Amino acid sequence: MSGATGAYVELHARSAFSFLEGASLPEELAERVAELEQPAIALTDAHGVYGAPRFHLAAKKEGIRALIGAEVNSAADCRYTILAENRTGYQNLCRLITRTKFRDGTPGKPERPFATDDDFAEYAEGLVCLSGGEEGPIARIFSQCNGS
């Protein structure tokens, strides 16, 4: 990538692997980011890293940096965006997601896997947690304050 404007990096993009929440294939995301001359993008699908291999290869082909992450629900029914900083982080992200899949689901939403505070602490090494997003803890606090 020659003339990267570089200032903006999307840290919360879902692909078609986030059923009913994302539409573009990982390859399409990488192509578009390269067209926009952005240096990187984070793929953060819901509850898994299903598109990560395809995304990594597509980003490499396009000359951009692929950041890998996922959205993980908490026991409090907030959704956190988790990014892997390095190989250890990717391994811990996969372990965290696997741990959530062995639970019955968020109280009141049995189909929705979740991580406990202890899970987040156990697998924290190499991970960066973002708190934004429409289902994140900050949005949840604001919606409770506004009564909506």
C-alpha cells in the first residue's frame, strides 16, 4: 500500500460470519480497506473467529494489517470487543471463546454464550478489551440512565 492516509483504523468490523449482524465476506472487507488506503482493520465477529483465516490471507494479499478479535458476551449480558495483540492473545481469545461455548448461555438467553469475570481474567494476557459498541457496558449504562 503506497499512499496510506493512515489516520483511521476500524477496530470493530463484523463479517458475514456474524449471522444477521454482518454482511461482507472477510475478503471484501480487506479489499475495501485497501481501496480506502487504510493501513489495517480489525475483524471482530460475534462469538468466534470463524473468518480469521480467510481474513488474514486476504489482508496479506492486499498489503494491509489484519487485526483479529471477537465479540464476547459477559455474564451481565454486555458484549465486549476483544482484540488479540499477538499469538498469545490469539490463543487466549480462542480459549476464552471455547470456554463460553461450554456454558448453557446468558441467564434468560440460553442461546447466547457468555464469559465470567474469572474467564476474562484467566485469559487476559495478550488481549485488548474495548468497551464500546451498542451492546457494550458503556452503552448499557447510558440506556439505563435514559430509561430506554
